[in-house]
Amino acid sequence: MVTFRTCTESDCERWIELNREFMAFEIADDDLWGGTDTASDGQFKEDFAFALANPDMITLLLMEEDGKAIGFANLQTIVSIWAHGKSMIIDDMFFEEKYRGKGYGRESFKYIEDFARKRGCKRIEFKSEKTNPNAKAIYERLGYVPTELYYYVRYLNK
């Protein structure tokens, strides 16, 4: 059974480990992500501290099995004119490989949807790389609809 909780200060090291595993899994294509996988642990610690200090902007969620963190989701809350209110962005979501295929992703989406509703969000949105067909199949089974948009990025401090 998977359980959910928001990160606390003591979760920093594990959150960094899981994020690094996610990046190793996800970054297989172009340098779309700006080399973030080579960021120092110090940078990740700054990001973690910023997130904990700004819970109205970002929530760091851990998924656990038997008290062990096995996955995470980084959730951003924005105001969207298109949604006419708040929208939750699933910026990242990841499970360690040995915990996939157990229905934890489906349970996570249900939890995140309920969490977003409680925060007054009217929409959930996220992006997924084309190189992850398993994720695409799961999202569509859960009722999420892909749209044809281009994702533009410019890093300002590089």
C-alpha cells in the first residue's frame, strides 16, 4: 500500500536521491532540461529549502511503502486565466523502478486530484516526454487528454 505525505526538513537527502534517479531515467533526449542533472547537491538543497518555505507555490510530496520513500511528486500551484482560478502543475512525478506496476501511479493521481481540489484548484496539468509511452498510456487510461502544444524554454542564467 502506498501512503502520501508532504516533505519535511529531514527528507532532503532522500528527496535529492529520488530526483537524481528520476533525472537519470528521464533525461535521455536532447538537452531540453538545461543540464539540471549535473547540479550540485547544494543547489538541490537550496531548491528543497525554497519549496518548504513557499508551500503556497510548491508542494514536495513523498510516496511511501511501509514508511520508506519510494517516489515523489513536485506540485506547483499557479493562477491560470484559462482555468479561471488556481491550477496545479505536476512538475515531476517518479517511482523507483521496482515499485512500478503496482497501481501506485493511479493512487497518486487520485491523491493529487483530491489534494488539488482541497486547495481550490480547478485544473491539473503536466507535461510528459514523447519518449515515455508507458506514462502516456497510464495518463490516458486515467482520463487525461493530451494536447498538441509546443513547450518553449529559455534559461535566463546560463
